[in-house]
Amino acid sequence: MTTVDTHVGTDVGTRLDDRILGGWLGRIAGNMLGKPVEQGDHWTRERIDGYLRRAAALPLDDYLPGPVSESDAFALRPEWRSCVRGRIHGSCRDDDVDYAILGLHLLETHGFGFTTEQVGELWLLRLPYLQTFTAERAAYRNLANGLKPPLTATYDNPYQEWIGALIRADIFGWVCPGAPRRAASLARRDAVLSHTGNGVYGAMWAAALVSAAFTAPGVRAAVDTALTVIPASSRLARTVRRVLSLYDSRLGWEDTLDAVHEETAGLHWIHTIPNAAVITAGLLYGGGDFTRTITLTVRGGLDTDSNGATAGSVAGVLCGAAAIPPQWKDPLENTVRSAVFGFDGARISELAARTRALAEHIA
């Protein structure tokens, strides 16, 4: 795939600015949309849609509505009070956004030649231990105990193929527009600090997906391209191809997710494989429409905020910031909360501009 020209022509540069900002806004908005129902063992697709029906919010075209009963309020994550429509004033803090910020800081500090060891050093310097989860917390503990990669990923870490590395990957796609293999290589170097196998492939796939969205003619082409950077025999690749085949057969979105749910039964709701299926279905059936993409993805359940964030990033790159409807952008007030030391209260537009400056230097 041809790399986006970041140097020649004002129009080209303006389009790239808009699409990188679209990726940041899409990631944050998708994350906020899914945050209140981020508990996949309770908030199934059926329960999410039941909640939306009780609130008269189907079809969903905005952030989740507030609860209509005490029982619904109790079932939502506590963050719902600042993540539902009418209550949002800037983004909530969340690891799905923290890692994009930390990845930006990594590249600004160490450049594109960063090492996995430097990723770990930056975690210890900039990221609070209690704001890490699953594989990242295991790796952080291993780092603090003096272990080095790849042992940080494998020692006493039962979460090696969960979704954590995938949610860290978008920044590598944003700084490598139209260069999916380079994006995947950067994401792999980051991912092996905490993950193995499909956990690493998930990060490579997501980075390539975001990168491909800059130059692909549509969603399907971006998904096809992203598959080329991971082993074809991996379970991740087979699952994504399965979603593609069901989509191509004109099966509906719900029936596609039902089929894949049966085939991935037994995997935890934070595992990479079933969540990649939900993301892929949201992108395909969303058809490039930003609102439809993130709402279908979140309604798909499992790790809703992470899936909404990744799908929102891809959709935001595809359409650009200017085309994201205002109900998703305006409540964010161009402000992001973050647990990464030194970045709380950062302006989203500034983060995007700093990302764009890195994209200027790709080979």
C-alpha cells in the first residue's frame, strides 16, 4: 500500500491533519460510548439493547442515555455519571486513551527505533500501577521485580492473549499512515512487553487496520489489508476471515455475531479473539458511517469501551474529524483526562498535532 504523502501540497497535509484528529476523536468518543456497559459477563448484547429500549434510545445515535431505573443505574459502571449523554464535559479517564497518550510520549522520547525495554521504563515512570489491568498489571509487576522482556510477558501472566496490547496499538497506525507493515512492526515491539501469541497479533492487526484506513478505498479494503500482517493460520486471522465470510454471505449483523459467539465460546470476554470479531463486524456492517460503526460495535458487547475505541479510531480516520457528527465531538470539549503523568487535561487537538508531527518523519 502506498504511504500517504505528508510533505507535498497543502490539501494533502490538511487532509492528513483532519484524519489524524478524526482518529483521536473517534477513539475517545467510542471509548466513552462503551464505558458505562463495560462488563461483558453482565452486559450482553441482549441486555444492552434491552437497556436502550427501556430508555427509548434505539436506534442509537448518541452517547448512552442515563438509566431509567435504580436497577439499571446499579448495573452500570460507576463512571456512567460522566459518560452518558447530557453529563459529558470532557473525556473520562480510561486506559484505552492513556495508552494512546503514552505511545505518543514514547515516540516523542525515543523515536521510531524505541526498544521494548524503553516501553517498560516509560510505564514505570509515567503510568500509575493501579491504573493498569490484566496483562499490563502483570507485566508492570514483573518490571518492578527486575524482570526483562520477554519474561515480563510470560512470568505469572494468565492474560497473555487478552485485549490489552490491541488497545495500545492505534498510535502506531496514526503515525504510519498508509504503511501498515511498519505500523504493525512498531505495535509488535510494544506488545511483547506484556503479551504473546494472539495477544501480540491483535496489536499488529489493529495498528495495520488504522494505518490502512488512511489510504484504503473503504472499510473492507482496510480489513483485508490488516489481515496481511499476521499469520494466516493464527486463530485471530481465522476469526476475522470468518466474520468477513459471513458478511459476504449477506448474513445480518446479529446473526453474524451469534455465529461467531458460538465458535469462540469459552474464551473470556476480554480475550482478543471474540473482541476482534465484534470490532470487525462493527466496521463492516457500519459501512464507513461513523455513528453506525461505533454504535453497532458497542452494542456487540464484550469489552465495549475498548472495542468502541478501536472501531471509532478506524472510522474517524476513514471519514476525518470534520465529518464526525457534532453529538460525538462537542461534549468532549477538546479535553482529555489521563492518568499518564503530565498529560491530564491535555487538549485533544494538541495531541493530534503532535501525532501529525511524528507522521512527518516516517520513511
